[in-house]
Amino acid sequence: MVIDIQERITKIFETGIYYHAALQKYKSQVEGIDYLEKMVVQSSIPAKTDLWNAINLYLTEHHPYKAQQIYFVLVGKAAHTDIPRYVRMMKMDRNLVLSLDILSEALRKKLSAELLLENYFSVHHLTKGFTFFDEQALADILQKLRPLELIRKDNLLFCNRISCQIDKQSGYISVYYDDKKTSFRQALKWAVAVVGKQDGLETLSEGKTALTLKNCAGILATFAFESQRKAPGIGKQQFFKQLCDKYPYETEVGFADTRFITRAQEKIDEIKNVISQFYEINKEDRAREAFSISEQPKIESLDNVDPHTRVKSALSVYVNYYAYLLANHEFFRALYTVRTAIDTELQRCKISEAQRKSDLLSILNGAHVIDDPKVKAIEEKYAAVLEKINAVSPDFKCWGYFFCEDFVPSLAGIIALFSQLKKSCGDDFSQLTHADISPEKIHIDLKKAIVINMLLPQQNMFTAAGYGAGNPAKILPHNNKEDVVGNIQAALDLFDGHLLRHYLSHVTLDNKLKKLEELLWGMHYHYEKAWGAVKITDDKCLQQIDAWYDEPVSVSRFQLGKKAARELINSFRLPMKNAGGR
């Protein structure tokens, strides 16, 4: 496709621009590589290639033990020379942690600014001013620029910023980094990009406007000018004249005078600033880490999550809860019957209401903490029945929370709440604030939705992880240890205080409030049909729902809700051994 080859060409030149900006920004470090290369070439060491490879491994390894082992090999290969000492000093001072092959003089000549500019204008000519892209016609140029394409494809500008080690048994992840040039947060951020094989250049430049083929022209020409300006007689005016004489057609647009160099230099400076965000330590991160790492990670507050996300996620959890009950109707009917029987017997005991509710929960959850002889006798009476219930999912000890009115709101109460918020905050909840969903304003405690969700089978596993601050950064998966990238991202989200918001977004069934409202209506119909005392029809159900609104609800939306609710119920028809999210 035309768009594919155009995007491919654009990425190649964009990579070339970032490559040259990095070389220019860290010029002294590149010169140090040249000096090192001369030391190796001029030495009497026979296996120069082996030594060069060992140096490269040492300079890009962040695991201290591995780096030390490589250094011992390096010392052995370069005995009686200054090379090991020089390499060690270079590692301490180096920001540009790239492979030596990428920084070598040979590749820099092959990818010189002058040659890139020449190839750029050739593309301009062959594509009739970037209007018609023919891959076959561009084949020779693509081959010449293949090194840049490989640098981009294999993430070679960024892959050596961290070293990662994974314990397959525990799933623990260790991210090693240079803590003099990289913050803890940066290490996690770039571990996500490196381990996830993301396009590091896109990740790096996400905060700025992407380069287009047309605005690459002035930048490449300015790089070419910078490399030639040392020659006698080459000033801006002389370079501009030579450029226009050599490429008259290609420089008709964007090259009116030498001011293009000034404009391009501003863009190059901007790119250098972006590059420094990767190759240099973020001082704000370091100041924040000094405060955060001295304490244990705090539990995130729901007050830091926007009210829309809180409401949508809570409504989704409630709908999922009732879908789960309806999907396993026979089992939950039996559980409800046992619960009611135990509660009836507990009401005959001379205990407070609070104690009765607590004892009921303990018996159903198999906590075995009952002291009262009469209550103990009730527990023993129903032990065999409860054993059968627990056998369905042996590791799940939370059946007591189901049908608990203090814990899970009724569908009628949830729909009434939805109607209440529509009246006070607008149809789309546009005026919703944290105050509108505070305990003082509503009768449902939305905070409990997070706990309710833990009772449900998790069909789409949300990856959560903790972290251990320091170097290496330790990532400790809470679940789903196979998701390495997800666990590193979860640790980063936790550090940034975003994990709770991401979790609530994850459990949200639909971001459209109208769809959630329809689901509630449909779930109310199916629940009344399965559990209601009287036979339910569409008309009767609509009458019940209308009672919670000022105006009759849409019949067509009600029908859509019934269908969506049925699909959701069917999605929960899973073996009961999967009960309970973890």
C-alpha cells in the first residue's frame, strides 16, 4: 500500500534525525569512542574483534555481577594496556548507552548527514515531491538506508538503557540501571518499552509533534551544514548557494533564504531536549523518589479517581454480580435457601442484630470462630450442607457475602440511584462531582464495589504488581506472573498513583452511561424473572422501572438492555471452581 511505504520512508529519516541529534548532543562521548577504537586498532592485541565485543558487552550491561565478570574477561584480553582503565572510566561517564557498532566511525560515515540529505532529495525526486510512492523505484535507496531501518526496528537507540532479569518460578522481575543517569521511575518506564519491544522512538517523542517527510528537509540540510561549516569559506550563505545550485527543484519550497537553518536549529534543539529525557536522569523524579521510597507505597485514595470512573466502574461491578447469580441460578438458589434457614435460627438466639449478622457471615464463610454454644450448635447443624457448597470452589471462603443486604445493593436501589444522579447531574452526569456520590448524598457505598468485584470470576485478568524501590528495581507480581510487561507497567502505575484508576477503568463494562443504564434495566428484568415473587412481563417490568423516573423509559432501549444483559449472563456460565477473583 502507498501509505505503508510513505510511513516506512518517514520513519527512516526520522530515525536518522534523532541519531544525528544524539551524536551532536553527546559529541565528546562519540569522540571518546573514536579514541577507544584507535587504541584497540593500534594495540598489539591479536584478537581485536573479540576484545571489541567484550568492551561493547561491558559498556551496555547494567547487572553489576555480570558487568564485573565481563570486565575480568576484558582485562584478560587487554592485559598490559590502558584500555580496561579507559573503558571503566567511559562507562561511568557515558550517557549514550548505544552499541559500539552504531557509534563506530564506519557507520557514521555511511549515515552521514550529507548522504542522508542526498538520499532524501532523491526520494523527493522519485516520488514527484512526495506525492507518488513506488517501492520498486525506491528499492536502491531503501537498501542504502537499511541500517537506519534496522536501528528503528530493533530499538537499538534505546534497548541498552536497562538490563532485565526474570525469575521464571516466582515471576519476580529485576530491572538494573545506572542510577547516576536514570531515575527509578525512568527505569520502570523504559523497561516497559524495552521488554515490550515497543518503538522506543515513538515512546520518546510521544509528547511532541511527529516529524513529517516535508519538515525533515531543513533539519537534514542543517545537519549537513553543521558538518561542513569547519571547511574554509563555508558559511550559511555559501552553503545555501551550493545547496540550491545542486538541488534547484527540491529546494523550491522551504528554502527561501538562510533563515531555514535558524528554524531547523530550533527544531534540532527541541529534539535534543526530548533525547535528554531518555539519556539523562529526571531530577524531578529523583526528588520525588527521595520522598516516596523512604516510605511504604500508600493505598491509593478513591478521592484521587475522577467521579465518572468511580460511578461507571461501580455500576459495572453491580451488573456483573447479578449476572453471575443468574448464570448459576440453581447453585445460588441453594445458597440463598441455606442462608435464610441459618439466619432464621440465629434470630431465635438472644444476640444483638450486629452479632447475628457477624455470626451468619462467619458460619457461611467457614471461619470457625464461634464461641456461643447455641450459635455453635447451628453451625454444626448445617456443616454438611455448607461442606457441599464449599466443595464447588474449595479455595473460595466468601459465600457469606452473597445476598448480604448491607454489602450488595439491590438492583432497584441501583436503578433509583442512577435516576437520582441523572436528575442532579444531567443525563450524561456532566456535572457529577465527588460530593454527589458521598455518603451524605447517596444511600449506596460505592467503595464496596471494589470488594464485591473480588467475589466474581475474573474473565479478563487485571495485572497488578508491587515494587521494591532501589537498584535493581524489583517488580513483584500479585497475579498473572506471565505478563512481564503488564507487571512492570502495573508497578509504574502504582508508583505514579494511577493503578486504582486503571483498575476501575478495567472493570468498567462500557464507558457510555446510556449502555450501563440499559444493562441495569435488562438485568432487573432477568433477575425478577428468575427470583421475583410474581411472574414478570415486559410491561410489568417497565412499570417498575418507570416508577424510579420522572418520565417513562424507552421501550426500545429496554429491549436492547434485555439482550445485552442476557449476553453478559451467558458469559458467566463458567465452572464454579473459578469462583472468586484473585
